[in-house]
Amino acid sequence: GYGISLLPEIHIDYLYLLGMLNAKLLSEYIKKISTPFQQGYFALNRQYISQLPIRTIDFTNPAEKAQHDKMVSLVEAMLALHKELGRVGNSPHAQERIERQIQVTDREIDALVYALYGLSAEEIKIVEGKE
């Protein structure tokens, strides 16, 4: 396993970074630069992770700080939803409800990442595979 440490001059929250790393945009990017393995896995070595263009935040800019804080909030919600999913047991109705909430939260994270990188509607279609 690998760990990721932020440089001292980088002041983003680790939950912000977690949201970025799990967003569709950076997942697709890593597939383009990484080595594929059997069964659809990709190498996530330092040489690939270090190439990811993680969007930094200007905390003096209120709009950017709000985007950072929104990402942290969404990731906290996602983590809570996954924890809740593990607790509901064999209740199909509860599982389905939580899985729908997870999908909605995932789409919100992706939309926020697209906004952070300033992607156009056409670029989003390419990332989403809907071109």
C-alpha cells in the first residue's frame, strides 16, 4: 500500500484530496497515464499519482474556499453513507435507498470537480463517455 502526504505549503484538507482522487475526471486521467493490469485494474504507483493535476485552492478567494469546503462536506457525507450501508444488513429497501444517495453524492462530487477544473459541457461529455 501507499500513503499520500501533502507538502507543508499545501493547505487543502485530506478529505478534499480524497474527493479529487475518487472523482471520475481524475480516475479517467489515471487510466490514460497508468499501466493497466488484468481485470481492469491500474497501477497507482507514485510515478502516476504524482502526475495527477490536483487543483489547488486559493483560500483568500471566498469562492474557491467555498468549493473546497463543499468538497470536504460531500466526502464526509459519502463516507457516512458507506458506513451506513455496511450497517443496514440484508434490508434490500434500505440498501437501495442508501445506494441511490451514494450515486447522487458521487455525481455532486464529479460536478464540483468539473467546475473546479473549468470543464465545458463538451469536455464533461468526453469524460463521461457520452460524446
